[in-house]
Amino acid sequence: MEILVISIVFLLLMAFGVPIGTCLGIAAVVTIINFDLGIGMLGINFSTGIASFPLLAIPFFVLAGVILEKAGLAATIAHFFELLVGKMVGGLAMVAVFTCMFWGALSGSGPATTAAVGLILLAPMIKHGYDKSFAGATIANSSDLSIIIPPSIAFIIYGNITSVSVSALFLAGVIPGLLTGLGTVIVAYVVSRKRGYKGIQKRGTPKEILIALKKSIWAILTPIIILGGIYAGIFTPTEAAVVAVFYSLFVAVFIYRSISLRDLVRILVDASVTSSVIMFLVVFAGIFTWAASVIGIIDLTANAIIKISPNAVVMIILVNLLLLALGMILDAISISYLIMPILMPVLTAFGIDPLWYGVIFICALAIGQATPPVGVNLFTAANLIKGSVDSVAKQAIPFVIMDAIILLILSLFPILSMYLPIKAGLYTP
């Protein structure tokens, strides 16, 4: 009965368009009160849901990303890549992919990357003859890399739920992120060549490229300092997030001199709003997970999944299909809190390494950011081009297929995810 109530309340609220975080919270509270599961646990779960040292990294990484965005660093990075590959067939599409890959390492957010890069590159792409929906789809799908390439908010959430080292997760995401980026570049090139999308007229001279590199070097150093400090043992991922904020402020105020004291107020407001939305989801998803555990949904579902097939690869592929379907209707944070508590006993039963599966899990969720009807990157891109989500989604199909192929490869070859963390001594299987 309890399972029926929590499920019906959750699904009804979603059907009426209630925000997912609110759906999770209301469904959990109704179940807790109706079946006397302990109303006092609400306050405890609320506080413990956010009183986590690793989660402190989220608002700081968000703040650092907003500072760098307002400072205009995305434009300098895009100009550098434009001089490098802009003259090639589909050059601007590849510039968009490379810029999104790099900017994703600074923002850790798909929608933020879509907005920042889209504002810079959509107009030039359309001006050079690119279909505006294809331009939007290229940037939307390239921005998926923001939650795969470290530092990633999604990896921080996963590590907090599963107790897997966030540092190891960051390093595990490097090769899969590069592979996914390479696949995106290939799709962008093939489609551009087929449609005759040309690059810019002039390739950058060595001198121009060097000047552009000098202008963008401070932005390029950001992920190097963050990740280098983590893997050198100088600071933890949470401390690295704080370092990223101060470094970003230093670069924006003293190097580029592109933000003022008045801008800082707006930056703090924007970062606070974004962080609040994320933590709102974290808290209420945590309460929902606790309620689901108490009434037995997690054990029941986990046992059902284990019985589907004795083969671990088959199980992973089936769960990947489930994640791709959920990614069409839910955000990555909500899926993490809903699904990972169920999957943890399943991973244990099949002997699957949680670090390896963390990369697969996040890569599957990344695809969901560019699949309708709730693909946040698609909506952001469609809004920027003032077009329909459907038109952008159609142009995104080749990218989604390529991402799915890479997801399958990562599911079949664990070494692609595990090599760097093991080599660095951060993880022992």
C-alpha cells in the first residue's frame, strides 16, 4: 500500500507539471505522514542531506563558473579554437565542440555551457550558412560533456551517494569525456561535409594563434590548476572548488579587468540561485530515497533487477536503456538519487566496480540532457536560436546515436574508465 501511495502521488504531480524536486518532496512527506514512518525524520534527513563536506564543492564550482562566464573568457577560448580549426570543412561546428568541451571543464553544467557558448558561436555559424537548428543541436550535444569532463557536479553527486572517491571519479571521466568529444567532432564534420558547411575564409597565422593563446591562457590554466592540485594531493575536490573561486576572481578582476564590484553582486545572486536549485533537488530527493527505502521499494526493485539476467553485461545494457528513457523526463540529479540507491546492491551482487559504473552512469545521464521532451540543453539552445525544441531535437539525432555507441563501448571495456585512476594510485579495484 505504501509503495502504491508514494508512486501515485509522485506520478500525479509530475503529470500536472509540478517541478521534479517538489514532486519528490511532497510524495515522500505524504507517505511519511500517512503511514506514520516518523515525521521527526524529515528534519534529520533535511539537514543530513546537505550537511556533507563533498557537496560543499557544488556552490563553489558554480560560483567559479559564473565568474568566468561573466568575465567573458568563453569568447577568448572560442577565438583561439577558431584560429586553429575554423577554416576546415565544418570548422565552426568543430570550434563549437572544442569550446564546449573546454568550457564544460570550467562550468560543470550543461545548460550553462550551452548558454555561454551559444551566445558566442550561434550567430557566426548561422551567418556562415549553417542551419540554425543544426547549430543549436551541435552546441546542445557538445555541452553534454560538461557533466563528464571534470570537474563535474554530477560526479560530486554520485560520489556523495555511493561514497566513491570524487577525485578518482574526476580522473575516470577524462578518457570517456575525450572519446565522447571525439565522437561529437566526427558527427559534426560528417554532417557539415555532406551539407557543404564551410569554415571561415582565413586560417589563423602562427602569430595570431600565439596571441590568442596568450589571451586565453589564464582560462586554460583553470582546470589544470584545479585538477593538478587535486591529484598532487595539495587539496581535496572541495578545497579545489574554493581555490577555483579565488583564482577566477583574480583572473576576472586583475588580469582581464572585465568585472566590477557591481558585477560581483549579480554574480553572487546568479550563483546562489543555481546552487539553491541544485541543493533543493538534493534535499528532497534524499528524503524521497529514505522514504522509499523504509517502505521497501529499493530492496524490491533491486531484487527484481538481479533476477532479470545472471549476466552483468546484459544487466548494465538494460539499465543503460532505463537511464536513457528516464533522461528524457527527469534531470540528472533526480535520477541519481532515485536510481543509485536501487543499483548499489545490484552492483554488489554482480561484482561490478562502482567507480567504473559511475562513469557509465554519468555518460548515460549526459545523453539525457539533449533528448526531448525535458532535455535542458535542447531547451536552452532552442531559446537562443528562437526556434522549436522539436527542430533542434531532430538535428541532434546523429549526435545522440554516436553518444549511445560510445556508451556501449564504455560498458564493454572497463579499462577505458579505470586506467587513469589506477595508474595514478587513486583507486584500487
